[in-house]
Amino acid sequence: MKRIAILGSTGSIGTQALEVIEKFPEYFSVEVLTANNNIDLLIKQSKKFKPNVVVVGNENKYKELSEALENEPIKVYAGSNAIAQVVQMSTIDMVLAAMVGYAGLLPTIKAIEAKKTIALANKETLVVAGEIITGLAKENSVHILPVDSEHSAIFQCLAGEDLKSIEKILLTASGGPFRGKTTKCLEKVTHQQALNHPNWNMGAKITIDSATLMNKGFEAIEAKWLFDVPSEKIDIVVHPQSIIHSMVQFIDGSIKAQMGLPDMKLPILYAFSYPERLKTDYMRYNFLDYPELTFEKPNTEVFRGIGFCFEAMHKKGNLACIINAANEEAVCAFLKDEIRFLEIYDVIEQTMQKVGFIKHPDYNDYVGTDNQSREIAKSIIKQKK
């Protein structure tokens, strides 16, 4: 029985993780649930799964949560510091890091320091501070098990393989809702159109990142740290059907691909059950249903964020942290109709130019960079309104 802390239980990954746990009650139990604002769903989850501890990030929601759970045998806390503290509990075996954005960094660091196995769904943790996270994991002999479908696919392809035999990692991308569109076509798209992903059902932030292809750039950075490969060994391939979740090409020329229907419960389950595989009744992929699997290059002139991320991999330092913070602010503004779709890239690029570069940042440098980048991005956004 693995006792799991789910950070971000009300989000897309968190809710699907709870479905997995409910499906396999003899293997997994919920020890901790955390959420930031969705108090109604957090209360329902808490009453159903009865974790030991529940934490709401928004301290203004503490009273409502506490009163709703006063008759339950559940400890209730509030605030970001509480989230970072509860992951260190001795009763936790695994932490699912599924919080959205930069907020997931500190709890993941604290969980690693407490030697908890990490099921990582928060890509920003490695994007912002990959060197610190991977270094801490090695120092504490902690496994980081990827939950992103692409990185789970690569992880599965590398089972039993020597990392030195990797010639190339091939990250697949659906292309999002605007695949094949020109810059002119994207000038007036709405956030409702951008939220209409063709293959995956995800939260708003990651769905917009998929539409801009920023998520694929971030995934390339994540792959660099997870699998210890340079950017020159990472390629992005657009695969509209989302059946091949990613591939690894080896030095002998052979390629391994991990395939399946687009369903996030599969990589979640694989991370939870690793190194075992558990039998499921999930829908199976049928080759005859998909007689053609197609591939194409991403258009990096239209979807400029990929280039930003590869620049960050080359330059290293705090540049990826700058890009992530600016992107989070720009996506938030786009969802509020404060900027246009293509202006997301402008906000990121201008923020990259204005924030000071630090070659060898420590944790405090990342905190400072994140704060400064957000303020600058907000000022750029304000000028565009």
C-alpha cells in the first residue's frame, strides 16, 4: 500500500489521480490533499477519500474548509508554507506534484529533502530549477517518476537501457488547436478557441501552453534534466493523432516508441505502480482505428516559444525561470482578454531582454528572478492593454 500526497488535487491531474486510486484501493491510499482555491471540490474529495491531512493554499479559505470538515478525522491547514511542510510527513510514501506553475517548486524541494518518491506532473519545477532538483534527488537517492505523458513514454522506452546509448529523444506534440495556422490567422484568435484542444482534456493553463507550443519547449527542458541529455539530442515532432507519446532513438539506429490512446490515467498509474504494471480495463488502442500515423516539423517561426526554450537550454542559468514566469503572467492575461494570443510571445521575449541573467543561480536567485520577471511581464502587459 503506497500512501500518496496529492499536491493540486482539484486540477486535471489531481482529479484523475484520485480516479486511479479509487480504482486500485488495495494498492494506493490518500494521505494528503492540497488545493489552492477550489474549496468546494476539495471538501468533496476530503469527505470521500478521508486523508490524514488537507491543506488549502489560499488562507482566506481556511475557515470554510475547517468548518466543513470539523466532523471528519482530518487535520486541516492553510497556506503555502503548510503545503511545503506536510510533504515531509513520515506517513507519506509518494508525493504527486501536480500543482500548476512555479508554486510547485518549493514543496517538491521539501519532499525530496524528506526522501519522498516524486511523481512529477509539474513540469515548471524542472524548467525553473532543473539543476537544483536533479542534484537534490541524487543527493537524497530519490526517484523522480515522470507523469507527463511524453516523459513517461521516454522513461518507459529507456527501461533496461543505458542512458549513454541515447542518440536522440523525440518528443511528440499534437500541434494543438492551431496546427498549420499562419501568423496572420492567429492574430485574432480568442481564448475560447485556444482552449479547444483536439486530443487532450486539460486545465486552462496547460491547454493554452499547448496551443502556443510553449508546453513542448518546456517539456524539452524537462527532458534535458530528467534524462541527462544535451539540447542537441532533443527533437520535437508534431504527431496530430497523439498515439505515439514519445520516442527514443539509440546509437545503433533503432527507435523505441511508447504508444496508446491519449489518457492521462495511464502515465499516472505507471508512476504510482512503478516498477510494476497493474492490469486495467481502460480502453485499448486498435491499429485499425488509426490506419495512418503522421508526423511533421513544428513551425517555429509561428510558434516562437520553442526557440525561447532551446535558447534557455543552451544558455542555462536563470533564463528558463524568466521564461516560465513571463509565460505564466502572459497566459493569465490572455485568458482575461487583456492581451492577444500572439502577444504571449512578445511578453516573454521582452521580459527575457529586461531581466538580469544569472549564470549560476541558487534557490534564492530563482525566487528573486521569478518575482522580478513577473513584475516586468505585468508592466509589459499593462502597456499592451
